[in-house]
Amino acid sequence: MSRDSSEQATGLSRMLRKSMTKEERRLWYDFLKKLPMHVNRQKPLGDCIVDFYIAAVKIVIELDGSQHYTEEGRAKDAERDEFLSSTGNMILRYSNYDLNTNFDGVCLDIRRNIEARLGIDDIYGGDRP
């Protein structure tokens, strides 16, 4: 990525952080922000800007609204996922519907994937928030 495109991605990611969807805000404020590791919001990775990124475990978290379920949306997601996976990242995708109807299940799935990547049983060391 050139310096100009990197600066553009940084500017776009700042704008996206300020205009998160209600689902992104809920996941961020009610779960991800409280994790015992750094989580980036709207993080540029290559030519992509991912919803959330946990660098310590190379996990990308994407929340998918209706635009992701069109033919074009699926094709773009497949291309992004291929690139992100090729750099060693695990991509976790959840629909907005899943987040809204099964928030605890989504959070538990994210937590279990983090623990699996770290090879531990409990990211909180037994002390849960």
C-alpha cells in the first residue's frame, strides 16, 4: 500500500470509528472493549478496513449487515477473507441478526476463539468481569 493510500485508509478508518453501526457499538462497548487485550476498531489491514482486530491473536471480527448477503457482497467478502487469511489471520463473521438475537453466544464464540489461539482455558485467568 502506498503512503497516500495508507493515509486515506487511516482517514477513512477514523471516520468509520465515529459512525459505527449500533451492532458495532454494542459489541465494542459491551464486550470487546473489556477484553484483557488490545482490540482495534476499524483497523486498516492491507487494502481492507476490518471492523475489529485483535493483533495479539491475529483475529479479525466482521459484523455483516444485509449488504454482505448480495452476490456482490459475498464475492467481496470472499476476496477479503482470502487476503486476510493469507496473512495468518482468523476471520470471525457474525450477522447483525446473530448479534441482536444471540449476543451472549457471539461473545462466547469470540472468547473461545481467542482462548484457542492463545492455547489457554480462560483469558480472564479465572477473574471474570
